[in-house]
Amino acid sequence: MEPLASKIRPQSLNDFVGQEHILGNNKPLRLAIENKIPFSFILWGPPGSGKTTIARIYANSLNIEMHELSAVSSGKKDIQKIIDGKTKILFLDEIHRFNKAQQDFLLPYVESGEIILIGATIENPSFEIISALLSRCHVFVFNQLKEEDIKKIIERTKIKIDDKTKDWLASIANGDARYVINLIEETYNLYGKITIDNLKSASQIYYDKSGEEHYNTISAFIKTMRDSDINASLYYLARMIKAGEDPKFIARRMIIFASEDIGVAQPTALVVANDVFRAVETIGIPECAINLAHGVVFLCHARKDRSAYDAFKRAMTDVEKYGNLPIPIRLRNTKDNLLDDGCDSNLPDKIKDKIYYKGLNSI
């Protein structure tokens, strides 16, 4: 049986919901599709925002053979199979999961035009895609779908759902249309009726890497490391790995944690966290889970300190409050050493007595 998400997938721009900043009238991606312009591009945005749908609409507009691959489960051999000297569109989902060698392999085919590449990613292309390939692709940023967009998409299911339940679904969707449609379908299959209680019951069965449980689990993971609870941290790590979470997502959060929650109390924590990330990139699943566990135990053992993070937040508050205050003349990029505003502070005069960093507060 065809999945509900596939049944209601838009086939044209007129049916597509959201992303008006690039798909509205006279916007760049709409013009490219309407004018049938062949070029390679990257779609960067959160899950369920319409990246795959737009890739298919674009391919249909060009009437060029399209091949869809997931970077998670494919490699060079899969790409070689589609290369025959004729122009093809390659839609590569989760392109950020391709390593440097795999991306390098794509480069000459993209350069020659034999492959029109459409990459989809939830990660910043500047960090995840090699510069040579990125320079040959236009990047379109997809935003989270708005709640009103989600409600419009729910309407297309033709399943009876009252307004209160639609509002609830839109509020918990986190901008992810695919998650909502799949939840509606599973709930209807289980209960034959869509209610908030039925939806809540059905949602407990699934861990979705872009849904509420994803954020609950990573939150628990960070908070238990903050509490130096090694056992709980390892449990939530194992839970994410078992559910198929991207290990690089976990490693990135560990890098953030090392600076935000450990900071200057143990500077080597940031070094370890970065080494864990590199190990994850090099080794991959399943063995990289060992590197993640190693890093988790180290971060849990480390003394905790948020003084640098808190100081930066205080400074940011003043920047937002006062805007760009005049920089003391002696600190400016000027060749005239005679200029002097008489200011003894390195801070702008209006905030010259401010103290942002209040010293180590490790626990």
C-alpha cells in the first residue's frame, strides 16, 4: 500500500506549501524551475520541509532522468551504475553523510554536466560539503514550515480531523510535515480515528530523529552529562545510537557541551570532544559508538564551569541593548597615533565599567 505521505505529495509548484522566500513569485528557485534551467544545487533545511518534493518537481520540469540515492546507504559504486555519458539528475539525500573521497568522486561529473546534482542536507553545507563541490552548487535554504503550512498539509489527507486536533498537531510538528503525516497515518491505522489522545498513544511507539522524542532524548543526554551522571549519560547515548541517530549530531552536541558546561575548568575537554568528532567522521557506525562512549565518560568526569559562557551572554545582552557603541579611538585601525579620546577602558565609554567575566565558578 502506498504511504499517505507519498499519496499527497505535491506534483507541481502550485500545490507546494511553504518556502515562499525562494519559491514565491519571481523568487530564484521558482524561476529556475519555471524556466527549466539545468544547474546543480543544495537544499539545506530541517526534516520534513519539502526538500525531496522540490527536487522531484524540478526534475519533472526538466524532463531529465532522475536517480535518487541516500548517502547513508550508497557509495561510489551506486553512482558509477548511473553514469553512461548522458546527462542525469542525481538527487542525493543526506549528502552530508558522504565523506570527502566520495564527494571528490562526484566532482568531475558535476563539472562536466553529466550529473546535475541536487543534494539535500539538514547540516550546514559550509561544514559538510567540500569547497570544490560546494562552489559548483547553488545553496537554497529551506525554513521550518509554519503552523499554518502544516495545517494546510493536514487538510490534504482527507481524513476527518477536528480543528482542535489540527492545532495540536501543528504545534508539536516542529515544522516537520513528514512527521505529522506519518503520525496521522499510523494513528488512523491503529485506532481508525484521529483524536489527540490517540495521537499521543501512537507517538509513544516511535522515535523519530526529527520529532519530539529526538529533542527529549538529546536534552536528557546533555543534562545527565551536566550532572556528571555517567550511567544515565551512557544510557541515553545508547538509546540514540540504537534509534539510528546521526553520530555526528551527537558528537557536535558534545563539542558544544565541552565549551558551554566545562569551559575553562578543564580546557582539554574541548580537545577531547573535537577528537571524538574526528573519530566519528573517520570510523563511522557502528564502531564510532565506542569513541562516543569514551568521550561521554571523560566529559562526565570533568569539572563543570559555565563562567565563559555566562560572560559571553552578558556581553551579548549589552550589544543587543546598546547596538554598536563607538570603539575607543586608540583601539581603532588608524595610523594617526596623535588621536586620543582620553578613555582608559578598552570598552566603549558608555559601558566602560562593565564586568562580564566574573571568574571560575566550577562545580
